[in-house]
Amino acid sequence: MVSSYFTLIKSKKGFTLLEVIISLTIIGIMTAILYNGMRLGLRARETGEDFEENNQRIRSIYYMIASQIKSAYPYYYPDQEDPEEKRLSFVGLPESIQFVTSAARLTPATIPEGLHETTIYLDEEYGEEGSSALMLREAPLRYPNIFESEAEPVVLAEEVANLSFSYYVVDEEGNGEWMDSYEGGTLSDSETPAKETSSGAEGEKASILSGTLPKAVAVSFAILIPREKGGEKSFEELKFPSTIIQINSGLEGAPILKESSEEEETQ
């Protein structure tokens, strides 16, 4: 009886130290893998949310610009030097644009509904160093001080950079060309074109139809994403590629051609 009891005791072996160490190691590895997986999942979710938020910012900025430009109106006013001439109220530069539009106002109701002046530009001195903002100034039409309003501009969007415009205009032969700048001339200019361009057939020079609105405007910009590294704040640019906005007033003329990139031009 006693011998059988001791035999039973000896047969019940426990875990060895090596087995315990191996088990703990496996558990530790599995815990680390699970933790890293959860951390990567959370980071991917945050990255996806940031990406969607930035895309929404870009879409909102583009739609605000496009809603104004596509409703540009060919408003003519007497030229100050020659009142017999009717001058088109449109000034397009590479970094800003001024025009008359029938679009709904984006600023508070300080001006009556209907046609009004609109200026869109980039304020590079807005906010903290390294930042800038997209600005909008809306004002009632006041001849002869077209585009000279001192109305307070409003911020359409903060942390915007590299705002750029280009303008699609047609010549007397109906050929289209993209231009970095375009300023509306007089009404008689549209009947007697004056600005030469090489967009004619076989390199022959034709004339841009001044005094008319461009057929389309291409706009590009970038949003600035704040980052902190080493206790210092910096901005990362997320660029919105050049996109064409067709102007609804006066759609006759050449079909709108896609802007050629610098790489395409060099090929």
C-alpha cells in the first residue's frame, strides 16, 4: 500500500523550467504581435480619416472657387479714357482673378443680390509664419471704380498655398490657347482682335479675341497640413492638380484642350 502511494507520487510530474520559459516566450511573442496589429490598425484608421478630411477640404475649396468662376458675367462699362468704348470687367493674373459674377454671394449679406464684383487671391502674410489663406472680396458694382473696392475680404480657407490660374481663350480663327494672364479688353476689341498668338494653323499667327471672357479657367492650389517634429511646427503641402472650370457665359469657340504639362512640352 505504501509502495503504491510513492509510485503514484513519482508518476505525477510537473512542468520543467525550460517548458515554462518556452511557454512564456510564446505568450509574449503573441501578445506583441497582437499589440502591434492593433496599433497599426488604429494608425491606419487615423491616416484614413486624415486623408478623407484633407480631401474634403480640397473639394470644398474647389467648389467655392468654381461656383463663382463658372457664373462669370461679361459685364461692360464705359472706359475712363474713352467713354465711347465699353471695357470688359475681367482681370486674370497667374495668382489672382477679378470678375463680375451672378453667383450667389459667399460673404454675409452686405451687398444686394445679383451681379457683383468678385476677387479671389492668396494672402501669403495671413496667420503664422509659413502659412497663408485663400481670400475672397465681394463688392457691389460701382462705376467707374471697378475692382477698386475697399470692402473687407473674408477668408475662404486657411492654410492654402500655391494658388495658380490660367485662362483658355480663342483667336479669330476659333483656335484655343491657354494663357497665364488675360485681361478683358474693350467691346470693339472683340470685333477687331489685336493680340497675336502662334496658335494658328501651321504656326501662322492669329489674334486673340480680346474683349470677351475666356472660355474656361484652370485652377490649382495646395493645402498646408501642419506637422510637429522635434518640437518645431512645419507644414506639409498636399497639392490639388490643375482642374478646368468652364465659364457658362458664351460657350462658342474652340473645344477646350487639356493643359500640357512641362514634361509633355519637353518631349
